[in-house]
Amino acid sequence: MVHHGGSEQFDRNNLIVILTSTNERRVYPIVSYDFSGTTVSVRWKNTKGETNVTHFGEFSAAGPRMVQLKSETGPRREFHRC
């Protein structure tokens, strides 16, 4: 999924962030996925080994769009499938 600052890819075990400005690729291990109603919460470990949670929602019916929901640690970001 792509937004103006970069892209995020998910697999069963990793969150992969690719920054647009530098094309740098960062890989963060995923601890768990939690599904609740229309929200997906992804628990992942940062480079310090701390667990973070990112919440996604506002999924489009056909699947090409999702939103990283605004939280204390980050802004609302809209993603579109590549």
C-alpha cells in the first residue's frame, strides 16, 4: 500500500516500510494481527524492541484503499494499493 511518504507492505511476519525520499527499506517484526469489526490492529516491534500498535480501517469495498487511523503516535494516513 502506498501513501505520499512511502509504502507499507505486510506479510505474516513483517511490516516492511519503504521511504519515498530515500528508497530506504525498513523491516519490523509483527507480533500479532487483531481483527475487530472494521479495524485491523497490527502489533509490531521497532528497532529498540519495543512493541507498537498501528490501527487500520476505512477499507474500501473493492480493497484498493485503507487508512492508518490517527493515534497518539501518528497522523491519519491514507494508503492505496499499488
